[in-house]
Amino acid sequence: MLTCFAPDLRPDQPTYTLSEEESKHAVRVLRLGPGAPVLLVDGRGTLASTVVEDANPKRCTLRLTGQEFIAPRATYTHVAVAPTKNLDRMEWLIEKAVEVGIERLSFLRCARSERRDLKLERLEKIAVSALKQSGQAYLPQLDELTDFDKFLAEIDPSTTFIAHLEAGERTALAQVIGAAPRCCVLIGPEGDFSPTEIELALGRGVRPVTLGNSRLRTETAALAAVFTAQVVREL
């Protein structure tokens, strides 16, 4: 069944008109006609069953036949990562993180960052596509690129962890994440966080963690953090 993103879906409306892009895909590409089933997701927990009423390739109208609300997860996973120079790697991360399940993804501008600016429009489209493909009910929040020190001043250090590679005592994320239903994991750039950034985070009470013995690429480390949080909490 085709799944379409409907961010402006209302619980009391009898019909819904797809965007021109979604309409073209449904009618011209998939050749859906009147009576064909379509599932709508608003990214805020609502799933709506519909059937095609008017198969117009520019304004395809759907008739709502039922709705279901999916309650949000009791846990909240937030990853803050320094984006890579190659944007394809961030697109891959967003796709996979949405599939696994994440509530918020922030982007950090660090001392050793390879990318100093970031446009979210393309990344938001990737997130929507992954939402529709994976059957998730919630679209994660994507935050604009923010300086590390500014971001650090805004988070709750008691539920935040920093995955860095410098020497020193670190605890495996899997060992501490289960006791933190809300968490934020900080992932640095390819050259890691600078010693000053690590000191600043630890000074605020952020706890140092490790994701394992391997030296992971930035996007792999970020996805590992998401996956670890989801798996450990479901055990």
C-alpha cells in the first residue's frame, strides 16, 4: 500500500488532497485509480486509512475511512553530530536513524568540523522518505547547525553523553543508556572533539562513553548510538 506524508492532516476532515508531487507519483507512476487504498502519516503519531476518490495527477483527492493514533515511545533518543564534509554520508545517517527510531537529530559545528554550514531542506526530504518507507509514525526533529559551546549550554548534562576518543575513563554506552529514558549522545567530527571541547563537556557534567573498541566513522558512530539506545531499552 502506498504511504504518503500528510503534515497538515486534521482528525475531523473527510477528505485529503495530496501535494502535486505525491499526486503525480500515485496516479502517473503507480497508476492508482478510484478506490485504491492509500495510507497517510502526519509525522505526529496519526495514521489515516484512505481510498482514492479523484485520481487527478495534480490534485489527487483521498477519502478518509479510518484513523489510528500511535502513542509516542516512552523513551527519547537525541543524537547531536558534527556533519561530515560529504553530505551523502549525513543523508545515509538520517535515513537509517529514522528507520531504527530517533526523536531528534542535531548538527554541531566543532573546532575540527569539516563542514561549516548545512542546509536542512534536502535532509528533511530524506527523513520524510524514510518515515514513509519504514512505517514509523513520528518524524524526528532536525536542528540547524549550531556551535558546540552554544549547544552544550542548552542541554541537560544529566542525560547527555559524549563519545570521544581521548584517553581517560569511559563507560560503554550500552551500560548506562538503559537507566536514561531520555538521552542525548554527542558525536564529534572525523578528527574527534578537541581537548577543549571534551573538557568543556565534562566540566558541565556530561558523562564520557565509548561505542566499542573500533574507531568508527562519524555517521557510523551516530547510528551505533541510536541503535544501542533502542536495543538496550527494548531488552
